[in-house]
Amino acid sequence: MSYNIKSGIKAWAEDDRPREKLLNKGKQSLSDAELIAILIGMGTREMSAVELAKLILQSTGNNLNELAKLGVKELMKFKGIGEAKAISIVAAMELARRRKDTDPLKKDRIRYSKEAYNILKPYMMDLDHEQFWMVCLNRNQEVVKIIQISTGGVTGTIADPKIIFKHAVEQLSSCIILSHNHPSGNLNPSEADIKLTKQLCEGARLLDMTLSDHIIFSNDGYFSFADQNML
């Protein structure tokens, strides 16, 4: 079998290069061959990584289950596939197999302030200085991500709304819960706490989000703005 010398992937339009396509359009936009091409990295002088990936897939009837059965030595029979590339493909196929055997991770759900307080405990217990945290939630009130916003001194820390909403948007949050601790144990909100909470409430509404709660945290208990109807 002979091949004409083709232009390398770098000569393709940016949206047609597998890595750039994944970054610009998302992983779902890539074909099986393009995903394998990313694992391969580089093709040969005769064919691009995508063309080489297509050749490998064709040998298995374009069936990923059959591809997963190929070992390192079998993959190395294809020109352009050395040991390192073959190992990358085998490792990726094994990870895919193990994923099938793994139960989906159950996400924590927050419906009440007490649940939020308990979820934040591992992050905020026993601190001798102030920290500001946020919990990003989806529409089902399930925790998507817990993020530290800032850390400060004994008497205060900075909570920049721009940073808070940047993280919220990146996580596609429908709701957010904010929390900061008072190392002194005093759970009464300061005027600054109240002002910031109102500001963040308004900002969340503009972004079609909900500020579900702002919790002042201490080792012995908490204050919930939501429970006190202060949102």
C-alpha cells in the first residue's frame, strides 16, 4: 500500500486540528480518529496523525471495543506507532474500560444551612485566620465545586465579587453559597458582611443565579443569612 505525502496537521485550518478543535469546540466535536490522533501526537511523513488513527481504527472495523483488545506489540505493527504511542493508546483504552466499571460519583446536595455548614467543615474547621469560600451548585442543589476565594488575617479577608462571579460562571452555577469564618467565634455579621451580602445578591440576580446563603462559620456553630431572611 502506498500513500502520497500529505501536509502535516499544523498546515490544517485551526478548527480542523484535533487539539485546537477540542479546545474551541469541546471534546464531543471530535471523531474517534481525532481523539486517537491526540494520543498519537505525530504521524509519519506519509500521513498525518489523524490518517494514521483512521488506519488503526479501520483494522478493527471502526470498533473501539476491538481496538481495546490490541496490545502494545500489535499496535506497533503500524508504521509510525512506536512503543510510547502504543502504550498511550493501551492506557487510554484501559481507563475507558475501568470507567465503565465505576459507579458515577454521587454529588452532595444542599437544601438547608446545616447541610452547607457540614460540607464546609473539612475546609474551615480550626482556622486561626479568616478565609472566604464559595460552594457552586447546579439546578438540583448539588455541589459542583467548592472553591477558596481568599485568605486573610485574624480580623478579616477580602471577598472580590469579580472573582466570585468569575468562578460561578466558569462552573455554570445556578446557585452559590458563600461562607467566611470568624476566628473569634463571634457569629454576629458585621456591617461589612451585610453590605457585601446584599451586593452579591444583586450581582447573582443579574447573572441569572441565586445566592442561596451566606454562612458565617465557627467551630461551634454558624450564622445563616438565609435562615434569618437577610438575603
